[in-house]
Amino acid sequence: MIYGLGMIESGITFDYGQLVMDDEFAAMITHAVNGIEVTDETLSVDIISEIGPFGDFISHDSTFDHMRSQSQPRLIDRRIRENWERDGGQDLYQRACEKARHLLDSHEPRPLPAETLAALREIVNRAEAERGVTLSKR
């Protein structure tokens, strides 16, 4: 179970940058715990036979195809230090905060279906009736 994404200080504080980082970590964990498919194809048995010892496996199409099945972090920067520094040297938290700001500024939520809105309205109406108060604007 993965929980507490975005929480810091024992859950007292919520941090959007931490949430974005935790989302990436959770995706990597989920990828790992789902296991690795082991078949003749994923092991490239035929390609190993085709190329032979000391052959060039890196440039083979299957290497590129199977590379995509690996965890693909979007925020963790695995480049060499010189390239990272040349491009501004932002740390993980800085990149996560930048992405969080972008998401908050650009996200357009999909409208809820009419039946969902009606069900929510009914829940609020019942709660208001039970308590004798008006909780929401109509």
C-alpha cells in the first residue's frame, strides 16, 4: 500500500512539489512490484542467437523496443553532472515544484456527468435536511 503522497511533517503539511515527486516514486514502485515478464521474446533468445557472441545488441531494434518497458521517470535526472549543470542544475524538488505549478495553472478538470452531479446534490440536500441548515449555494 502506498499512501501519504504529498504529505510532510507526519502528515501535518501538504506539499505540491512533494506530491509530484511521490507520484513518480509510486509509479516506479508499481512498475517494480508488477514483476518482470520472462519469456523467450523478453529475454531476446532468438536475437541473441541471431547476433551471436560479442555482437552489437545495443543498436538492435528489439533493444530499443524493450527499453520502453523499463521505468521511465520524468523528473529524476540521470544525466552526467556536466550536462545537468549546463542545463541549469535544477534539483529534483525544484523540477517537481515547477511541474506542480504548471499542473495547477493549466489543468482543466473534466466536468462531472449530469447523473453524478444529481447524486451529489441529493446527498447534500439530505445532509442539509437532517441538520436543518443550508450548506451550499444552489
